[in-house]
Amino acid sequence: MSTSLKPFNTFGIQADASRIIVAETVQQLTNAWSETVAANKPVLILGEGSNVLFLEDYSGTVIINRILGIEITEDADAWHLHVGAGENWHQLVEYTLQKDMPGLENLALIPGCAGSSPIQNIGAYGVELKSVCHYVDCVDLLTGEMHRLDNSQCRFGYRDSIFKHEYQNHYVITAVGLRLPKLWQPVLTYGDLTRLDVANVTPKDVFNAVCHMRTTKLPDPRINGNAGSFFKNPVVAADQAAELLSTFATIPHYPQPDGSVKLAAGWLIDQCQLKGYNVGGAAVHKQQALVLINEMDASSRDVVDLAHHVRQCVGEKFNVWLEPEVRFIAANGEVSAVETIA
């Protein structure tokens, strides 16, 4: 089998691994992991590679999680889905709507697979995974034991969860449990969704509007490799937000429950006139400044240098220092994205 990682990362960056294994069962996954660790080699588990940037060739084994299956049960109040980690996320959203089980429509066209969704606590257009996630099943690779974490145990935060912390290194998500309430309530707080008629809107209307926004504003990774939003939307203290608003009155800002304020990273980048700016083969997308693209056979160095430039420009203009949402993978595993582009 080829050892090229290009088909397994949506950035389309050329890098090789020592070995690539596609695992379709928990047993195959744990066996591949154990063999690699026994050989004293690094191991990386990927879904669809939609949130990674390979900085160089990977010196160990990459295991592709392709555990599939969707099981549905229901009670009087909700539908309950048990979804294999390797299921494609957008296809899952389409499937639930075809089955008249709404609730995921705001999360349409987010790249990646179901097993990755809790790690990032994926979110878009006013909805985060944590609002529909009932539990996450994972396997402890050291012991082979299965664990089920309920919603609160997952410690969901903004683009964050326990799977980025204590559960990062030797736990692998095998399935995600979703709860979709039968009493559907549309979330129409962002973008074109605010124009929809709340009294008559259908889940399909929301789905279509989200798909339209994403396809018109975001690049297709099959044409221009990318990892979606490259940077997190920064969250700043209330006094810093007030100071920024006094200078930049139109800055989009979203007050958070804890008193902090979330800012729109794309807007900050756009104010620095960076749309279309390129370093080598990497560029800031012309329609959505939050997305960095592989425009012309970019190297990982091109992407890192571009991200550094964007971060410096925004930092110098607003004193807000952006952090990548994308995971940076070096030869032996994940490294700090912030330190890499600082």
C-alpha cells in the first residue's frame, strides 16, 4: 500500500508515513496501535484528515479510523443515534434529514467524520456538537477497555473537549451518541439564516441555506486543499473588547456567558487586507479570510509562513493574537501550532 498521506489530509499536502493502516473495527485499530507501540514507533490516528497540517514526513504508522454503522432508537421525546466514528459527518447530516430527524442541519458540510466531531466540539451557525451529543464511546488503547463518557464528562468548550487533554494520547473515539429532540427548534441566529421566516421554516430550508453559505464562501477542498477555518475565533476579556469597539465600532462581537467576548477572526484578517495574499503556493481565500488554502501545490512551510504573517498582521493591528484551530503534525506527532507559527 502507498505510504503517501496526500489522500488522507484535506489540505492536500504531500507527506509520507512509514505505514498506513485502514481500521474497520475496534480490534483492527487496537491491534495496529499495539504493534506500532511495541516497535517503538510513533502512531497517529486519523479520521478524514480535515483538521491537520503535516509539517513533514511522519516517522511512524498512521491508522485511518473507518469504523462504520448508524443505529437508531427513539423514545417519546427524541431520536437516539449511535454513530460509528468513521462515518462521514455531512453524509450523516443528510441521512438524518432524509429520515425526518432534524437537529444537525446547521452543521451541514463541516468536513471530517463523526469521530472527530467531539474532539473539536464542532460548531457552525449558532449550533455546537455539545448541544446534541449524548455520549462518546472510546477505547483505552493501553488496556483495550471501552469507556463511555456522557456529555458533561466530555468537558466541551469552544473548539475544545477532554479529547484534546487527558484523553488525547491513548484513547480513540469509536462511536458518538447523538440525541435529537422531536420538538424541533430552528437556530437562525447567524448569516443568511436570520432572513428565514421562523414561523414557516423547515429543517430542509435551514440545511439548504447553510449549504449555500458554505459553498459560496468556502473553498471546495477537492479543488483547493484546505482544513476549513484555520484559526479559532478569539475570545477576549470584556475590557479589551470595549477598547476595541471604541476604535473599531463595526467589529463583530459575541458576548459569552462568562462575561468574555468572542470576536470574528475572519473579520480581523479581512481588515488587514489579506484576502488573496499568498506565500508560495499557500493563500488566504479570497471569499473567506479565515480559510488558508493550498492554491498551487503548497508546501507545509508555505502554509506555516502564511499563517505566521496573518497572525502578525492581526496582532499588530488589534493586539489580538490568533491561534490555529488546525492540528500541526511533525515527524513524531503533534506539536504546538501556536509555537510553530509564532
